[in-house]
Amino acid sequence: MTEPVNRPAIIALMAILLAAAVCAPPATADIYMYIDSQGVMHFTNTPTSTQYRVYIKEKPKRRVGRLQDMDRYDDIIAEAQRRHGVDAPLIKAMVRAESAFDPRAVSRKGALGLMQIMPKNLKRLKVRDPYNPWDNIMGGTRYLKQMLARFEGQLPLALAAYNAGPHAVEQYRGIPPFDETQTYVRKVMRFYATFKNEKRWLASK
């Protein structure tokens, strides 16, 4: 049978909930309760005894991450398309796969920025600042265009070359049997199919 809740207990609970909402850090702020021997309900968001049990479980707030800003580089991407003739949704798909739109991204192998350009290629691709979105996207698109030309417009091979290097693609006469590269190609192709249907790119055709 449920214990009756008295008015002071309700007021106390409301006060705790309000304090949690106003003062709580980004982490969760669960509300705990226990009923003492007198039938009085006690609430807190900082339990000091094992007698307390979770009464209200706060759902973690959705993390506001880089992917919330997926459209922030669309103007640069559109300009890269105009300059280099590479489909804008494809460029965007690569940025998504390479860095998840984080301009400060650095891979374990040392690749830098939005399109993960290796330091040794920066000068050749005319990238002055790999962390500058404009420089990085233009350089990455320039390299992708080279790979598309090298592999006669065969997109999966060009993507594999972007990831694993053109010599690996030529050596294996196709997408190299590397899990990372095969996963990368599938990922970019999937994102490409999604971004192609965005209103912005449909309207520009």
C-alpha cells in the first residue's frame, strides 16, 4: 500500500526539484527518497545514507556536440564545388566521415582538420592552416579531385585512395582489404546518399 504524502513533503520535493533544475551541473541530478519510521518522506538530490532510494531518475541531457552544426560549413563546401567541380554533398559526406565537423580534429596517425589532411601533404595541397575550415576543405577537395581523376571517376576507388593512399588501391586493383578503408568507403557513400537529398543541394541543381 502506498504511503500517504503529506503537504510539507510535496513542498519539500518541489523545492528540491527547482534547486536541481537551477543549480545542477551538466551531469544528472537524480532525486532520492526514503520514508522514516514515522511515515515521513524525505527527499534529497545528495543522499547521505543508504536508506535513500532513487525516486526520480533524471534523463541525461542530450550532449550538444559537433554534429549539431552539420550545416555550418555548407557555404565553404558550395564554394569548393564551384572551384573544383566536386559534388558538394560528397565533400560534406567526407567531412562528416573524416572529422564529424570538428575543425580541430587530429587522428591517431596525425591527420589534421575537417578533411584529415596529413602534414606531409599540406604544402602540395596549398593548405596554409589545416585548422582553418576554408583552407582544409579546399585542400581536401583538391586531393579528392586528384583521386577521382586518377581512378577515372570511380568514386569507391577514389575514396579508398583518399583513405589508404592511391598506391594501395593500385596494388590491390580495387579497394584494399583493410577494415578501416572498407568501412570508410561504405560510411562516406552512406552519408553522400543522405546529404544529396538535403533541400539546399536539391535547390542548387
